[in-house]
Amino acid sequence: MIALFCLSLISCGVDPHYKPENPVNIPDAWRATHTHVKYAKVTPACIAWWHQFNDPVLNHLIYTGLEHNNDLHVAMANVEAAQGELKRIKLNWIPSLSAALGYSSFPYLGYPGVLATIIPTYTLNIFTQIKEQQRAKYELKITQNMRDTVKLAVIAQVSASYFRLMAETEQLNLLLQVDRDLTAQVNIFQSTYQSGLTSNITHVTKESTLSIIKASEEVIKRNKVVNQNMIQYLLDENPEHFILKRHFRALDPYRAEVSLLPLTVLENRPDMIQAIHELRATNAGIGIAASHFLPTIQLSAARGDIATIPNGSTLGMPVYFNQALIGMPLITFTTLGDVAKARGLHKASYYRYLNTFRKVLREVDTDLSAHDFYQQRFDKAVHAERHRREVYQLNKALYQQGIISYAELLDEKIKWDKIRILVNQHKLDVLLVIVRLYQDLALGYGCLHQGGIHGSA
């Protein structure tokens, strides 16, 4: 009866392909509209989406980060530790061997005196061993999933910092252009004010605007240092000057367009896979706790020599014994508490699994919606910049004909530059949401070398 009771306790933890009792409903499509993306038909982990930007510097930074990042090294070391734990548990199937050398007065062994023996021992609870090995396998997979999550974070952080650095460099150049134009205007209005042709209001207003632009330049310079240092930190390098080899305006935000169906995302997200393995590991933990009710086999033997005479110091009398025991616990009420604890941990892991499931769907759906919004906003800003450039060209022609003044032409040039700054910021927003989307889609963490699959559908 006791054995049947124990087996019923651990039966829920026997299946190595355990799945939650209450499976969640997986949607067939995303709720958010995403007119700017298309579906991929390759393994998500192997989509090196950053290759689509055709930027060798970005490619180099990402692969260097995947090779040298310290957080990733920590995660890989945790995988090694989990592999060692699994190896230790597997080796429990092999009997242990010990030796004894000393003095004994145990009558069973013969005369008291010196003793030298070799004692092979084998103690095993088969059910505990099986369940511990299952749990160790799941815990190894958990550390591997955690490592893959770190890879995604490294790819995203390196990409985002690189795009920010490029955008800030472009923005600083545009601000310097506005700075030069405003400085020219300040000089013009200062001269006209001193000549009595204009009031001091226009001159003071332009100087105030120029001060704001100069302050913005200092903020951008500081942000550039922050992003340079972030990139080098992610690559395990010391802070130093970082030279860009490409202009931000050369990046095409329309190139990286890929999405996946909800089921594909859920099957490939490392944190989702981790949650499933945690659920299976805690399920095995119930079996481990309940297996303490089951019998333990203990086999041992001894082979050696003992003293030939009482209290002697000369070996010569052979000594040996064999032992085979089966231990069956009769009263172990604390194990009931262990089982209850294991069931509670399993229930907690189920709700973490459920929370991760909802989080994955929420993040990707939000990213798709944000991508569509930022892309449309960027398109409208580009359209506005194109019109403002045409207006500037028309005014430039008027200035060349002597119809308007140079100060008026500078006004139109500054308006155009401000629109260009806005387009630059909107373009950065599009690229950052692409990075976040691809991180949440779990793309690229399987690309360990330069030959990864490009992010095409």
C-alpha cells in the first residue's frame, strides 16, 4: 500500500515530455496592424537581421560582443556548472570505492589491531536518481536558455547604441549648420540694429535661439560619449574615441522588415522555453520529494587484512564481509512537507510560465504596433522635409534675383535644417523600435559567426 501511495505521488513527474495541464490559447495572428513587415520562413534564431543594413562596422561590433561580452561569459559559465551538476548525478549510478587504513577493535573483524581494507559501496534510490537526473537535464536547458536571452540582449544593446551614436553624430552636424546660420543672422541683425534699420528685438531673439542651439550641441556631445562607452563596455573594451565610417543618413530603415507568427515566436523565445523547462524541472521536483517514501538499496563489501595476533601491528589475517540491504522508510512525516513544498514550487512555476506567455505576446504585439506608427510618422516627416527643401530652393532663387534678403534666405535654411533634425530623430526612433521588435521576436541569437542567414523572408 505504501509503495502504491508513493508511486501515485510521483506519477505526475514521470513523463519527460510533461506539458501544463491547462494549455493556453495561442492566437493565430497578431492584433496589431503591421503594414511595413512581412513574414519570414526561416529559423528565427539564425536570422542575422543586422546584415540587411550592409554595415560592416555594425556586423563586426555585434560578433565581437557575442564573443567578448562579460555578461555572456557569466551565462556560459553557468551552463558549464549545470553540465557539471548533470554529470555528477549521472555518475551516481557508479558504485563508490573507499579504503580504510588504521586500528580496529571491532570483534567482527577478528583480532584487534591494525587494519587495511578496500570497501566498494553502492547506495541508491532508483526513483530519486531518475528524477534528479531529469531535473538536472531541465536545469541545464534553463541555463542554456538564459545564455540565449543574454545573447539577444547583447545584440540589441550593441545595435541600439551604435544607431544612437550615428544619429547623434548626424544631429550634431545639423545643429552646427543651424549654429552657423544663426550666427550669420545675429551678425546681420546686429549690424542693422546699429544702423537703426531694425529694432533690437529681432537681434536679441536670434541670440537667444543661438544659445539654445549651442546648449543642445553640448547635450549631444555628452550623449555621444555615453553611447561610445556603452559600445566598448559591451565589447569588454576600455573607453576610447570611436570613429564612425558611415553616415546615419545612409542607413535604410525600410530594409529590415520581417515578422513571425505567434506560435513561431513562442517556440523560439528563450525566456518562453526557459519557463517551460522550469515547469518541467519543478514537476520532477515533486517526484524527487515523493521518492523518499520508496526503498533504498545499499550494497557493500570489504576486502583486506587485519593483525595476525591481538593488538598486533603485522597484517596477515584476511578479513572480508558482504552486505546487501533494502531500506524502506516507515514513518517519515517530514517528507509530506517536502512534497507539499514541491507542489507549491510547481504551482508558482506554472504562473511564471503563464506570465511569460502573456508577456511575450504583449511585447511583440506592442512592438509591431509601435513599428507601424513610427514608420508612418517617419514617412510623413520625410515628405515634409522634401517640401521644405523645395521651398528653400525657391527662396534661394529669389535671393539670387535680389528679391529677398540674405537674412530671409537664412530663415528658410534654418527651417529646413530643423525639419532635417526632426527627420533624423524620427529615423532613429524607427531603427530603435526595429531593434526592440527583433529582440522580442528572438531573431539572431543562433548566429555565432559572420555567415548567419540574412534577415530576408
